[in-house]
Amino acid sequence: MPHVRSFAPIADARARVLILGSMPGKASLAAGQYYAHAQNLFWHILGEVTGAVPSLPYAARAGALKARGIALWDVLESCAREGSLDSDIDDATISANDFVSFYRAHPRIAHVFFNGAKAEACYRKYVLPSLGDAPAPPSYRRLPSTSPANASMSRARRQRLWKRSLDLALAGRPRGA
């Protein structure tokens, strides 16, 4: 089973929102870019919020996220996995990213959004216990996976949920406002 590694975060000091995936899939790993699979909705959705539309060069999309105060990373630093599905991750091989250092370097992050259930589950299992007394964001929310494998919810509904959550967070309003 191949051992895969995540990418460095897309983030700068302005980050107020952190979006976390689990681990890049095969297309993303091959391209060296977050959410590179053509059918993944991530850049379509973020394009609506930030202008980071899929047709822009990757560096421009990353810059658009940073300009709007959005950071992007994965919960896992490495794991063994066949294929691209989260369900194929071998839990015994999981190594989480260093969130203590990340949050210290990005103290303005107030909202964390998980791109799907596996990202949230791994964060709660491998990251939360390691945070101890370190500063951590006050708001966490799982959003529906943008993966093409997520066929349980319509594209339009996923887009609405993501857009509303991000718009509220970036406006500085609580989730239910």
C-alpha cells in the first residue's frame, strides 16, 4: 500500500478561516495541488466566494484564498492508502499535521471547516488531544465533502451549504445568524 504525504498549507497571517481536508487524492498528489480532480467541487465553490475559479492558474487561486483570509490544509501529514478514497486510509499509519505550531503562527483563525466526515473524525481523534493548552479556534463545522465520490447530496445543495457557511464566517457572524 503506498504511503502518501500531504502538502504544505496555503495560509498567511490574515487567515481567519481554515478549511481542512483529510489527505489529497491521486489526481491532487500527481498535480501537486489541492483539489486537482476535475470533478471535485472545491474550486467551483470557492470560486463563488473568493474569485478562485477553476480556470485560474493554481497560484492565483491560492492567492485569492489568502486575500480573503482563508487557509487550506489537510488534517493528515501522511498515511498509507490505495487509491483516493478516505475509506481506503489505513488508520494504523496515520500521522497528523502539527496544528499546535500552525495555530500559534495563525492566531486569527476563528473558524475551522472540515471538507467531509473523515477530515473531522481524524481531527477529533488525532489533533484535538494533542492541542492541550495551545490556542485553538472556537468554531468547528463539518461541511459536505466536495469530492465526486459524495453522491449522497446534490451539487447545488453542497454549494449552498459551503457558500453560506463561508460567507457568514468571513463576515464575522456566527453560524446561525
